[in-house]
Amino acid sequence: MAKPLHRLLPTLPQWFGLLLLLTLTSAAWRTALVASDGDACMHWRVGEWMLENRQLIQHDDFSHSRQGTPIISKEWLAQLIFAGAGRLAGFYGLVLVAASVIALTFALLFRQLLRAGNNLLVAGGLTVLATWAACSHWLARPHVFSFLMMVLWHDALLRLQGRRLILTLGLLTGLWVNLHGGFLAGFLVLGAYWLGAVLERDWTKFRYLTLAGVVSGAASFINPSGYRLHLNNLEFLQSKFLTGWLAEYASTDFHSAGALGFTIWLAVIFFTLVLVRPKLSASSGVLLLSWIYFALYAGRNVPLLVLLSAPVLAGALTPVVPERWRALSQRVLAVSEAGHGWWLVAAVGVALAVTPHPISFPKENWPVEAVQYIRDHPHQFTGKMFNQYMWGGYLLKELPEHKTFVDGRTDVFGEELIKDFSVTTGLLPGWTNSFVKYDIGWVLMPQDHRLNLALAKLPEWSCVHSDATAMVWSKTP
């Protein structure tokens, strides 16, 4: 019997989520969440535009190269959430949103593993390892909502049947489709369970999974763009040039330090299958094989593999835990499950929200000084800008008076413009054509970029600012 004091404390999953939230709001992590790339700024800027204009964005209003082009309002709900948090607390507001979603995701994963009857040692160890394996893609961007939605989606498939499953997946789809384009991953998971039911000849399961797919498919059209959102996502994924050009769609570099957690996770999967030899259901087998492939194919799928494979691994490893650890696990869980400590979690969350934590972008990675120079000398920058791709989102936020050439919305710009950008920055034959085609008047590039050397040889271009991070070039009229 748990003591009264224990009842006031959080459960183990709540403790884990709280610890993860505190970690992600620490100095190093909160900077990494918003400053690892420029997309956090970009999504905030787009969401801010919708708040200011009180309407969903339908045409590009941020770049001069695609000015007025019709766009798909995808991720609009997540962008509004980030923009609202940004209004209240600046970049720290974005950190709080992303950190809270990530912490809730892995707290729910821990809870999911325990609720399935898995050993505490196994569930806790896999949850900790899962956070390590998945952390390489933790950023203050809408895709963090896909992590949370995937845990909820997979939990529904594992626990629910019949009408409850159909209704739950339909509701989750309606929310997910407006938060992030990753909702398509949910249908891949549903497809794995559907195929598993076919292989097992479980026709009852087959029927309600089929109905769940139909209802969820219909719910996915409940978004501002309707079927055009699906076409936009599929067209983008079918573009080998765009997906090959973006780093997050590339395979994981296993030589990098950030890949170590994922490498260990793959090793756990391998040794579990080889040494433990669990008897997996057809659905679990299809799910595991397909998502290992997806994760190896594109690094952005690694967190989803981790979240989906953790329940499979926990179920396989729990039976081999020594008996003495099982008894200890049951005693600890009995105390944990009696806890009602959400009040403490909420209190810490409120304390984090009301405590100011200013965040600045590191000068060694971002054109902070160059942006200040441009602000201080507006008369020199009346023409159109050509900018580094990675800096596009940052410039949307910090230089809203100047429209970018390109930013993180790759699907908006399309193959033609991205190819023009690649030709220019790669100094390929005809590299100056983009300057004429898009009427470029000034250029902002990293200090060590080769384009600077080429511009230095052209008499019509002159360097008007240079610092340790960036160089700014202006074209003589």
C-alpha cells in the first residue's frame, strides 16, 4: 500500500517527462531547439502573418522570387501555436512549445510500455535509449507534433478495436492533418497492421482496420486545402531532386557523433531478434521491417522508428528479465501507479513559462552582425536579395522588410528555383544567370562560401560588409 505522501508525487512517466522538459529548457538545449536551422524562425513568421491578418496564408508574401504564388496552408495549426507562444515569450515561447510536446511524447511512450505489462527495467531503459536515439531531430518545428501524434496513433492500434479504434483514428487524423504533413506516416503504420491482419487471416481485424482506413482517409480531407494538400505532399516526395537536395531526407551518416544513439537502437533490435528470438505477430514484423527501411532511407524517420519499435522490443525483452528484477519492478510500479502528481508537473511547467529566458542566435553560425549592418544602412539595400538557403528563415524573422530569395519552404519554391540556386552557389556554367533572371541587387552569404570569391572577380559587385560569419555584396547600378 502506497503511503499518502507517495500519492501526491508524480508517476514514473510523469517524472521522466518532467526531467526531459527541464533538460530541453536548459541553456544549451533551448538554443539548439531554435537555432539549429532557420525553420523555427520561418514557421513563427508565417504564423505571425496569419495572426496579424486573421486569415490562413494562401499566397507567398515572404519571398520576391515566388511573390504571390499560390501555396498550400499546411502545418497552419502548428504555426499558429508557435506564433502565439512567440508573441508571449519570444524564442523561449517556441522552446516551451517544442520541449513540452517532446517531453509529453516520451512520457506517454514510457506509460504505454508500462501499461502493456512490461518490466520496469525494460520499459525505463528503452525509453531512455529512445530519447537518445531520437534527439537528433528535436527542433522547434511543426514536425514535433508528428512525434506526439504517432505515439497516440500507435497506442490506439495496440489497445483499441472496432468502433473505438475507428473513431479514435478518425479524430487523430483530423487533428494531425492540420498540424504537420507527417500524417501520411500514420497511414503507413495502419497499412502495416492491415497487411499483418491479411497474413494472419484475421478477417475481423481486417474489417475494422479497413473501416478505420476509410474513415481516417475521409478525415484527412478536413483541412483548408482539401485534397490539394495530399497532392502537394505526394508531388514533393516524388521529386528526387528536392528530397535528394535536403539533408533531412538523406540517409543517416553513421560516422557522425549524433548517430550513435540510433546505431545502438539498431543494435538492440538486431540482438533482440537474433538472441531472444521473440515470436512476433505478422503486424509487428511488417511494422518493424518497413520502418527500419524508412529510417535508413531518410534520417528524419529515425524518431518515428524509435517510437514504433519500442513496444515491440519491450514485449520481447520483458520475458527474459531475471525473476528478482521482476519482483522489484512490481513493488516500484505499485507505488508509482498510486501517484497523482500532475499538480507538481503543472506547477513546474507554469514556473518555466513565467520565468524569462532570453535566447540569442550564436554569432558564429548566423549573420547577426550583417543583419544589423543592413538595418543601419537601408539606403544601400533597395534591390532584391540573394541569400544562403539555411539563413532564409532567420532573415524572414530578423529582416521582415526585405523579402528573401529562398528559405526553408522548399515545396513552395519548387525544382526550378532550387536548381537555379544550386547552379549559382555551385558556380556551375551560367551561374550569374540567376542574378539577371531574378533582378538581384545584393547578396548575403557565409564568409567561407565560394560564391564570395567569384563575386570578388566581377567589377560590378563590391563587398559592403564583412565579418567573421558573413559577407554582404552590393551590385553597382
